[in-house]
Amino acid sequence: MRIVFIGQAPFGREALEALLAQGEQVVGVITVEDPPTPRYPNPVKACADEHDIPVYQANFLKKPEAVSWVKALDPDLLVLAFVTAFVPQEMIDLADHGGINYHPSLLPKYRGGSAINWAIINGETETGVTIHFIDEGVDTGPILLQEKVDIMPDDTVKTVYFDKLYPLGIRMIAEAVKQIREGTAAATVQDESGASFQPVITAADTVIDWSQSTHRIYNLIRGANPSPGAVTSYDGNTCKLFDAAVAERTGAAGEILAADDAGFTVATGDGAITILSAQIPGQKKQSASAFIESTGLKPGTKLGQ
């Protein structure tokens, strides 16, 4: 098959490498544009250059020139790995087999660009990877492959993605392409009765209400770690909280119950949470002890006011 690969970031590079190692014929690569002053080389472009594969860089794929570039390659299949731009139906129709996409959820649940965040925030105990055919909808095409992973109580977006969904996704993309090439692929239409869509998460979605339960706040913090961070306020400044642990304490919601080298403990609506790392405006993420030192945080003060 003649494959046009579309992807970005290290995940995109590893997915491309997996296809090449499997002996697939990648005839073109589309990746994002380089920023004006790039800090690091574009990993997908670098991989394509190493294998002498033509590259087209664009942040938007609905441009006529992007469609024309793909048309000239006469592809059999489009393969998407970490793609944030919409692929127009006109481009999908250029490939005999259409296109397939990696999505980090158990579709049809958690469609959208922040699937891992919302699954953890909502207290899900499992998620997974879905490889699906693409259409003009958002993660709505027929499912080709799907595998589950557990979300453990101490998992964050970072651990679920890098330790579980990342390696699983690389393997499944390669397997899906192999099945399509060999003619053994069997797709299943998504059940719309179980579908859900969540928007791309922002800091506005992760503001902590300390009167809520420990369980709910803990899930919010985990589901916002490492990005965008769970948001609260202290002394007139917006702060972001990251790593945390449930604590066996009680107090007035938002009150600092303890602040020491181990972290700072905040009362919730029905218990407490110890914060292990945090960030204040203009500074990098730091340990809770460094945060305490830089802010003067003391027991008895309150967050969220």
C-alpha cells in the first residue's frame, strides 16, 4: 500500500518508525509547521528526512495545496498519529482505503482532544486505545481495533499516556495497517447511544472547589497533571497544583492544615489532600516545600479566596 502518514511529536515519529520497520511503503509525510524559533527539531520531519520521504508541513489540512500534495502521491491509505488538525473529506477520498486515526479512549466515549484528562477527572477506572477510520466528524468513524488499560488510583494523565497508551498506540497503529494491507480488517460502526464528547481542556475547567469531596478534587488534580494543572488561588495569585495524595485530616474547606517538607495539606469538603508539587505565576513547577518557602504559605490560611 502507498501510505501518506500524518503526525507530530515523538509519538508521531515512533509510529512512523514502526510502520517503516514493518516494511510499509510510506510515500509521503505531513507534519506541523516549524515555529519561528524552534527549540527542538521536528521529530516526524527528522524521521522522514532520514528515510528520504517527501515532507509537507502545514498546521491546517483544508488548504487546497495540502489536498493537491496528497493527490499527487496517489495514496491507498492515510495514517494519522497525534493529529490535531481536521482532515477534509476531499483528502480522505483520495485514498482507496480512506484513513485511520489513533485515539486515546474507548470510543465512542470521550471523543475530543482531551480524552485522557476527562476520563481521569470523571473517575473512570479504565480507558484504552481505539484505532478508527476517519470521516469529517470528531472521532466518529468505524472502529477497527480497540484495547483497554486500567486507570489506577494514583495514575495521572502523564502516567496513563506515557506508560500505557503511548506504547499500546504505536503497536496498534502498525497492526491496523497490516490488517488493512492483508485484507483482514473488520470495522464496527460506533454505537451513538454510548457516545460522549468533551472539549479540549483549559485552566477554566480545572478550578478547584475545595468544598467538594476529597475524591472529586483528587481526580481533578490527577486529570489536570501535567497540563493544564489544577487551579486555585492564594494571596491574590492563581496557583497550579499537580502531584497530590489523599490525607487523613479534616478542617474548613480550603484551609491549610499543615505545611512542611512533605508538602502542604488542604482541607476538602469531607477530608483533606496533601499537595506535593505546585506552581506560582512566572515560575516553573516546583516541590511543595519550595512552593511553601517562596509563598510563605502557613497553616490556617486558605486557598481559593
